[in-house]
Amino acid sequence: MRKTDFDPSLLQELDRLALPAVPSTEEERDRVFASAQKQIHGATPRCKKQRGRPLLRVVRSAAVAAAACVVVLGSVNLANPAFAESLPLVGTLFSRINRDADTRLRSEQLNQYASTVEETAESADSPYTVTLGQIYRDEDWMRLSLVLTTEDDSLAGFDTIRADAGGSMPLDPADASGALVLNSGAVISQEGTGWFTRQDDHTFVMGLNYPLFLYETDGPLSGETVTMQLHDLVACNVEMLEERTSEWGSQYRHWDYHDETPLEGDYTLTFTIPEPGTEGIRTFTGPLEQEGVTLHSLTATPAAAKMEIQLPSYDGSNRYTTEVRLTAEDGTLLKLERGEGQHLDENDGSSDYRMTYFFDTVPEDSQTVTVTVYKIDYSVQPNTGEVLTQFTVPLS
């Protein structure tokens, strides 16, 4: 089952957020509870049971409703728009998705290494067609690109189509829009929420990311047939109300939805999970140690950049923490998507943390990357932090 432990420091972080003044309704609280239940169904994670301080987790995701407030991280340069125009639509979906300023796990390399699928689903109740265009998988992530098309002008006034069932969280995770259901009945949930973004009046594209490393199954996932349903789609226009960025790249974003219009139709896509890709992968292997920080390894695949690093816990202090930033050779900030970790000694809450972070992938023309670790003092306002140490390492 999915891990149900939580880190108390997460609650301290939530206390520091500038939250909306309007309290949650009972319906919203029920939806959050249902979302939590989703975490304990389906396939089993590989996380160990903690007897000391619980596992640390940093996730760039949220169950978003109207006027959502989320914490996301970083910003990077957009993909080259000309590349997408040089190939047929389905074979260029990842490039088109990469144009969106808030693309998760940004990568300009996926078109080169992804497999083209062209699995199409239609619904008798609607004029829309959904096509699964491309699949890429490494050892940790599976990434899908989809396109929604229509021949009429019903979507001409919208910039976004929400594919998160209007923010609803079903009690059974298999019923969630975008969830992958294996033949065994196990469920793999997507990271975050899916949005189609507008290309033109008749075309919207979306990328979905699945953290396979969180799940255990009875056998290898390669060759497994999975089914995905998209339902309760909502067309809307998104307005960014507020945005703040910290020195190390974390962002506070507050947006609202306008002109929300439910779209009729349910769409079912079936496909086979491919073998993990082996091309286009570059690595650095440590360890490198400075100022109590040990960089163990960094792996850049076409799907994501994965970092293994050991960080000080400051004897379990609630006053200090660390933040990690990853930049490409040209200084481009690679957004953090997720972090998982635990104490080196699970019985000692003052021992160092061993963390695994996932970021936007490293551009292929970047021969080196720079890891910057910040020490944050929560007793100082604002929490700007100071550079604790920095590593610049080659990828080969």
C-alpha cells in the first residue's frame, strides 16, 4: 500500500503559507480526505516502515479546486517552437507541451526518445477525440503525451481543459480521471493533475507523469496492459492572481478559474507499458563531500534528472532546514518535481537525511550541472537562506 506516514515539519511549512482567508467547506474537507484515502489503495510502494522520524517528502502537486493555491518550483527556458512545427502533430506532442510555462518535468529530449502510439478514443456523447500520442519510460517515470481535438468551434473561447474531473477525488483511485489500471486491478496514479492547454481553436495538448518508483507489483511492469479513463473534462480560462519566487526557485502561485464549462464524454485508452529506455542517459557518480553535504549521484534521462544526496539534519532542529537547487551549465534553473528521503538511522531523529530528488531533465547540450544547497533559518524573516555549499559536476 502507499505509505501513510507524514513528517511533522510539513505541518510547520503549511503554517508559513499565505492561505486564503475563506475556510474550507465541509465538501472540500471530504474531498481532501478522499484524496488521502487514494494514497493507500492499489499497488504497493517500496518505502520502508519508519520507526524513527517519518519519511520526508516534497511533491510538486495538489488537488486543485477553484482559486487554488499551490507551491511549485522554479522556471526554465521554453522549448524551441520551430522543432514542433517540423514534424507531424502526434510525433511532436512533447515539444508542444514543453511550450507551457508550467510544464512539469520539462524535457526537450522526449520527442527524440519517445515511442509513437496513436491510440485514439472517442465518445458518442461529444464531438471530441482524445489521442494518446507518445510514451516514454525510464526506470523511475513513465510520461505520456495526449491531444484532444474537435472539428467544431465549441472550444474556441477557452485556454485550458481540466482533466482532473473538476477537482473531485473518488474514494476508489481506479475511478480517478487519468489513473492507470493494470489487469491485476492495481492502480498507478499520476503525479499532480492533468490539464490540456490550447494550441489552436481545435487542438489541446496534455502531458501526464507517473512515478513508477512509488509502486511495487507482482512482476515487472514492462509488457503490462493498462487502461486509462478520462472523464468529467472541464473547459475554462485560467487567471494567475499572484506569483512569488524564492531565491532557490520555489514559487507560490494563486490562480482562479473562469468560464468553467463541463464537456460531455468519457474516453478510454488502452496501451502496453514499454521497457525502460536506455538511450540518452548521462550520469555522475560520487561521492563528493563538502560542509556536511554528500552528493552521491546524479542521473539525467530524457524524462527527469534524479539526484541522490545526503543532507544535515542539524540534530533534528526545527529551526534549520536545507533547500536544494539544480542548474544547467548555462544557469538555467531546473524545477524540482519531487523529493523523498529518510534519516540514515531510522531510529535516530538527529541523524542526517538521505534524499532522492527529481527535477526537470538536464538539456543535452549541458555538459555539467551545478548543485547548490541552501541553509534556511526559520527564526529569520523572510527565510532567504544562505548558500551552505555548491558542487559543479560533469555528466557523461
